Amino acid sequence: MFNFGFDDFEDYKDDSRLEHLAAHFEQQESGSYFDSDTLEEIASYYFEAGRFEESLRVIDRSLEMHPYSSDGWMRRGILLNNLGRHHEALDSYDKSLAINPTDLETLVNRGITLDSLDEPEKALQAYSDALRLDPNNDEALFNNGVTLERLNRISEAIAVFEHCAEQSPDHPEVWYELGFCYDRMGQETNSVAAYDKHLDIDPYSHDAWYNRGIVLNRIERFREAVDSYDMAIVISDDFASAHYNRGNALANLGELKEAIVSYKRVLEIEGEDAATCYNIALAFEELKLYESSIHYFEKAIEVDEEYSEAWYGLGCCYDAMERFEEALAYFNRAVVLSPETADFWHAKADCAYNLGRLPEAINAYRTVVKVSPSNREAWMDFAETLFEAGQLEEALNAYRTALSLKPDCAQTYFHQAKALFALGQSEESVRSLKMAFRLDPTQRDEFPSAYPELYGDQKIRRMLDLDQ
């Protein structure tokens, strides 16, 4: 929004004199005479101090003296807009325009108020009217772009912001909005460049440093992202989101201990937060510090007891510690909370298998391949467990499904052979082994230990050319 209309106010204001004038006005408001210049000073003094109600009272006094001042009505509209009295603001702008229909500032401020009232099309029309008067006016262009952005018309917003930047390259907010819009359009390099332009003008903009870090992290320029978050934090040390995303970038760099420091700073600023506790737990888990990891997974669950990923994380920690009974209990809780998450079911299946509970493992694997039918690894685990449980036909079908997902996998052919042999399909078994050897000759070396019965059959060795 345009400023209140006193562009040179800073040049001549004297705080003590203005305080005296304001006090005099408040004491003798109705009975004293103040000329228009003095009222202008008092109104601006209040405006600069954010005392909009008092400023409005002064402007109303001025308008009683000069009811045909288009500038006065515009200023009244700005104050009412700042007070959230948007409809009254529009009435004031309309009165200003009735006196001076071509007042560009009033048109732009009217557009801003219409946008605040969620009437973006009318706002765009107001900006269009202003731009007809001055096609290169930076405030009309900028606010036009902001409204287009709110309407999700990002490409149009970019074109307007770019024009605005050409006309007013030192307008910091234009570059900020361009950075945001470029990011929305997947133009990350342009986004970073725009934020850099903004920061050249306003180097203490912690939000810009933060947004720049977000974009850099997304394009895997993690070290630069950390540097951006560091700048945001230097400017605003209690900027929790910057600490949090700094932790994420450091984790992506494998600097887990430093990431944990950043995440813990978030907890100092915001208190217990489930997502932050979860990330700390993940970092400790990756460091194989399972007891610490368990502590923070439990903290995450204390904050949000339906945090399925945290229950899963607890299961993974206990599984890594080979405490399978406890792990299975946590995996069971995870799949109840998130029954469509294949990884949770897969972990449950593996854990049940490790406990020798083949029926439970089979049921869990069956759910995995139902939820994620293109998961070849799950089909292989399912097939192996079915074979071990003696469910040979279903095991063979599972192997064949795994092969359909990756037809050139030597290992699948190699393992499928044992199901075929167990089902009495010796020739098919030999063909499967030959395919495995062709795709991966090292499988020949594993054959004697993996298939001692077949290897002991001279006829089969000859069919597989193993005696040459």
C-alpha cells in the first residue's frame, strides 16, 4: 500500500513539537483552530506511531474543513483499511475518485482494499484503471501481481512482477514475490536469483534467507541451504522454522550430530513438537544410537499418540537391537494407525518371520503386495516365506509375479528353480537355473550350496553344463 501521503514527513518532523501539537489537539479538539498543514502533521504523527484511530479523528477534522479534498478522502480510506473497516474504506475511496477520477494512488489503494475483501477481479480492474493512467507505475504493477498470485495465476503474476522489476529494480518486495512465484513454477534457479536480488537490497530479510534455503534444499544444494538458514538465524535467532529446516539440510549432508543440535533448538523455542522429536529420533537411529532414538520416538508419541511413523520408528529400533517381540508390538500399532502403508506391513512381516511365525509373516506379506502390487522385493520375500511354509504353488506364483516386474533378475530365476523342482517340474527348474546363470554367471558358484540335492544329480549337472 502507498504510504500515508506525507513523503517528506521525515524531513521536517520534530517529535517533541509533534507530541505537543497532538496533546493540544486532544485537549482542545472541538474548540480550537488548527490549519490544514498542522492537522496533516498531527495525522501523520499518529499514523507513523500506528495510532490509526487517532489519525482518523484528525483526518475527519480536516475533512470538515475541506470536504472536497480528494487527498483527504484517500488518506481516510487508507486508515480505515488499516483498521479493517474495508467497506468504509471503499466509500472513502469512492468519494476521493468522485472528486478526482484519475487519482492513481486512490485507484491502487482501492484495489488493495478490494483484494482484502476477497474481491480479486474487482481489485484487478482497479489496478487496470491505474495502469491505464501510468502503465509503468510500480505500485500498481506490484499489487496487480500480488492479486494474480493469490488467484494462482502464477505465470501472469511472474510477467507482471518482471515488468515491475524492470521499471523499479530497487523494489525489494518485487524480487521477493518473484522468488516465490518462480519456486511455484519449478524454476528453482530463477527463484534463488530473485531472492538474491531481494537480499542485495534488503540483506536483513530473514524470511528471504529462509525461503532461499528452502529452494536450495529442494534442488539438493544442501550446503548453500545451510548457509541461508544460518543467515536467517543470525538475523532472527528464535526463527524455529529456520532451525528445523537447517536440521533437515544437515541431515541430508549426513551431518547428523549437528542436525540434532538444530532440532533441539526448535524444541527450546517451541516446546515439545512431534515432528521435531521424530526427526531427532531418526538422526539418532541413523547414528545407531538406538536408546536415544527410542527416547525421542516416545516423546513424539507423547505429543501425538497417533503418529504412526513414530510407532514404526520404535519398531525399527527394537528390530535393529534384535528385540523382535517388542518390535513386532510397535509394528502392529503402526499398521493399525496406517493400514495402507506398505513399508509398515513389510517390516511387520520381516519381524514375524524372524520370530519364526510364518503364518503371521505370510499374512503380512500378502497385505504388502496387495497395498503395493509393484513391490518386487515384497513379492520375493512373500515367495520365499511361502516356499519355506510348504505352500509351493502360491510360492511359484509369487516368484512369477516378481519376474513379471523385473524379467532380467537372475536371483529371482535362481530362487524360482527350487519351487519348480519341489513341484516335480525338473525341466522347468533347469531352464530357470540356466536363465539365472546366463543373466549372472556368479550364480553358478552359489549353486552347489544352495541346491545340494540338484548338484548331486549328475544328469542335472550335465544339463546345466556344470561338469565341463
